Amino acid sequence: MSSFNSLLDGFASALTLSNLGFGLLGTFLGTLVGVLPGIGPALAIALLLPITYTVSPASALIMFAAIYYGAMYGGSTTSILLNTPGESGSVMTALEGNKMARNGRAGAALATAAIGSFVAGTIATAILAFTAPSIADLAIKVGAADYVALMLVAFTTVSSLLGSSQIRGFISLAVGLVLGLVGADLQSGLARLTFGNQSAVEGIETVPVIVAIFALGEALYIASRFKDEGWKILPMKGKALMTREDWKRSWMPWLRGTAIGFPLGVIPAGGSEVPTFLSYAVEKNLTKHPEEFGHGAIEGVAGPEAANNANAAGALVPLLALGLPTSATAAVILVAFQTYQIQPGPTLFLTNGALIWTLIASLFIGNTLLLVLNLPLVRVWVQLLKVPRPYLFAGITIFALLGSYALNTSTFDVQVAIAIGIVGFLFRRYGMPITPLILGLILGPNLELQFRRALQISAGDYGTLYATPLSKVLYLVLIVVILGPSLWSMRKKIANRKGHVAK
């Protein structure tokens, strides 16, 4: 059956009353967590992971995907009206969006962000629908040694591109890999890093770790620096509408943002920060109104917002086709799949095709719901910012601990959550990226499995790890990723020294 016919069947399943209800709920919750600063889609999905024990796979995954898309949109509201990005992908939107709001053009900024998100999300989801199955077909031919190289590249690129330094990224990755080693060895059955604790023999559950690192870590960090000054919200005058000139200046940035965001979601680039920054830089260079940049240029909102949403769709391609998450949110969605005993990867479209096409169809529906429901309700979302932050983070803390306990009704999981919460606070305090830790925890055991499988097939010959053309290319990329930032930094220092000498 062709991808188009499969997609039509997916729409038939996604348009049922139950799945539409979960999609609408996910859209609402996603926009909510996007609007509230400090709460991102990864945290929201992590807090809701326990529902996977009572809700059907299709309904839960539709809701999680809607939360993912909704948060991408919701973050623009606080970026524009509050100059406080709701999530990391909206940082660049704040640069021009807040200036537009200060100039009395908040409505136009919100409109171009919403419509750009819709355009980019729709185009990117269409590309996802027709490329993911083809990539999955090719991935079936990928061997164990190639998967080892692929995962090493994913680990290295995410660790190198996130955070303020490579060292911090690799420390975060190392912590995640160590956590993934805890428990009984899958082959020998010997206990590793349990220190005599029988509760740890089965390994550390990923849900308490993910919930704690995001929720408790953020709550502790906010509490340590809390000042009850409230948020200064810029008033929004008129409706969220765009003039003809605004449309003329926005449509090309929407398309360029999509072209930048989608491929950088597919490759392990570490999230939406890189594509939104690149989109902003491109629009700044191509604009016919350079004098407006830094003072409220609409292109500086349209491009990054389109890149943000396209990046979210792009991140689902390697997740579904290869089983490799390229962002924290994609990693949490992977955990949701695994909770249902579904392993994303090359055979996913064969073994669970109906579920995946329903999920992809729901992305189109959720994207449309975001535009139809949220533009008229933007003032309602702004009112949520009046919720006192102590109440907000106290509620998040309670839900995080309850969710950790409810997973297995185990006090050990609560203890793990508290310990990881402290780690999350230290990470936040010292600028350590969280995504490498999450990827190390989730993919570490899989890397070990594929590594052992490759050696067993080759009777212990380590040369098999770099024997195929794909593995050689991937290791070359690995070397570039590791050495590239250091060489670039060295080149800049030499250029600066020459500049000083010339003066």
C-alpha cells in the first residue's frame, strides 16, 4: 500500500471521537506548557507518562505529539509579550517579537508566529509522512556495527552542540551512560552498580529520571533564585492580525525557516536552538529592511518560528525510522513507545503501521487545531501567567513525585527521583545540558547490545566495527564533530591575535 493510501487510513483512525479528544487535550496542554516559562514539552510529556498504563497507544501518542507541537507554538506568546521564552526554541523569537510588542505590534508578531508555525508544521509533517518509510526501508539494511557508529555520532553531536562547552556535554552524557548500566547485565545476569540494593537489580526506570531531571531540578533552581517580582506583561492592542505588507514580508521567511528547521531536526543537532539561530541569521542577511533588525523586524519572528516547528517534525523522522531521538522531547516520546513494548526503528512501519500512520495524520489535525483555537484565545493564555509561581512549581513537584511512585508503587523510584532532582539542580546551576544525559540513559543499553551483537557476529573481531562504508563515513563525521569546535576556536584566537598585532 502506498504512503498516500496509508495516510488516508491514518486520518480515518485519527478522526475518531476518542483520538480527536486526546489530540485536543494535547494541543491545550502543549500550548499551556509552552506559555508558562520554565516548563517545556519534555517535562509535560514526562509527567504524563504514567497514563500509558491505562490509555491505548494511539490515544497516548497522539496526545504526546500534540503537546510537542503545541509547546513549539505556545513558547512564542511569552517570548513576544514577556520577553521570556517559554521553551528554548523561542529564544530567537524574543529578540524581534518583544520589540514589535513594545512598538504596539504584538498582534502582528503573534499572528506571524502562529501562521508560520502552521505553514512549517504542515509542510514538515508532509515531508515526514513520505520520507520516514523510505528511510526505514533503507535502515533495514543497516547492520549492528553501523548502528554502533550511528549512536556514537548521535551522542557526540548532541553533547558537542548543546551547552556552553564540549566538556560539559560529555560529562552529562557520561552520567546518563552510567545510569543506564545500573542493574543486571542482560547476558551474564551479574548485578552492576547496584551496591547491594535489590531494588536496583532490575535497573533504574527512565520515567522517574526524566521527570526528576526536568521537574524537580527546575523547581529547585527556581526556588533557589526566586524573587516575587511577578512578570511584566506587555499589553496587546487590537486583534492578532497581519497587514498585506506583513504577509509579503513573512511568507518567504516561513518557507526558508522550514527548509532550515526540518533537516536539522532529522540529523542529531541537539534540539531547536541551532535551526532557530540559523534562520534568524539568514533573515538578517537577506532582509530588505536591515534598519529594523534589533528594533522589531517581522522577518526575525516569522523565520525562527517556522524553523522551530519544522524542527519538531524533523526530529520524528530518525525517531520513527531509526529509533534514534535527536532531542530531549523525542527521547521522552521514545520512552512512551517502549512502555507499550513498541520499539521504533526500521521495522516499525511493518509491525505497527496503522498506529504510526494514525500518529502522522494526527499531526496534521493538531497543527490545524493550534491555529484555529489559539489565535483567538491568545489573551486567555496570557492570563495564565498570573498564576503565582510558588503554586505552579509546588504543583509540578507533587505531580513529579506522585508519578515516580505510581509507576511501580516503589519508594525506591521516589528516592531515585529525589537524587536525580538534586543532580538536575546542579546541572541547571552550572550550565550542564540535560539532553545528553537523557540520550545516554535511554540509548546506552541499546549501544551496548548492538556492540556485543557486532562482536558476536564477527567472532570477536573489532575490525568489524569500521568495516562497512557507512561506518567509515560515520566515524569520519565523528572526528569532525569532536575536533571541529576546537579547531574553529583556535582559528578565531589566531585571527584575533593577528588583528591585535596589526593594530
